[in-house]
Amino acid sequence: MNTRIRFLSAAISLSLLFTVNPALGAVKPKPLPGVTAADLSTNLENRSWKCSKPQKANANATTFNCSSKDKSASVKVWGTNTRDITWITVNANSKISYGWPRFIATLPIDGVDPAAAQKWVTTALNAKASSNKVFSDIKFSVVIGSGIARTLTIAHKNTQQP
């Protein structure tokens, strides 16, 4: 085998390896700039929420959960470590708990106007269909569940859900 064929064969094998095994080809998710896990959990705990300690979810992710005192809302936070947040999911199970996704939308994420994000989330929570909006490079998504359940997710626009 000449050198050119070996090189071409190796290149094809590596590209197939990364295509078949997404963990090997995965890009490390970008953290949400300007907000830390400690800031978020402290802020929620100051509002009578209960938060778990950060735990290793897998080799590349850390997670923690928080829930409102009345259990009508919950937050799941993913990060690359115990400090950086890469993905936030807020679940609201009653109309009265819709205030929590609106509150989370006002987090001080660099490049996102908190007032505009809160206004969009308020409109999206009351809509009949799920929707997305990108502020700077941060994607906000509201998923309309069955009945009155709503889920807000916030992540960098290119981040895949953990």
C-alpha cells in the first residue's frame, strides 16, 4: 500500500468513527455567559425553593435540580462543571407557576435583554403552540404540554439537549 492510500484510508476511518460515535465527535457545549450555577441556586433558595447539590450526570456534564415550595414548578440545570450553566429547563405545572419561567428569563445572561426575554416568555407561555426565540446567541424555547403544563428551556443556540 502506498502512503497516499494509507493516508486516505486512515482519514476515512477516522471520519466514520466520529460519525458513528457522537460522543467522540461532540463539541463541548458553550456555557451561558454571565450567569453561574451558584447564583441561580442561591437566588431560588432565597425564594423558598429547595435545590439539590450539583452531581456528575455523565463524563461531560454536571446537573442539579430545584423545586418550588408548592412543587408546582421545577428547574433542572445542566453544566460542564459545578460553576458553568449550559442548559436550563423550567417546568411550570399550573398557571400560577408561570411566573417562574418569566423570572428565570430575567437571568443576567450576557447579550440578552432581560425585559425583552421576559416579555417574549410571557407571550409564549400563553400561546397555543410551542415556539422558539433567539436573543443574541441564546435560544429560548417554550414547549406547550398537555393542559396547562409549560416548559421553558434556555441554552446557547447550538447546544444539544443533554
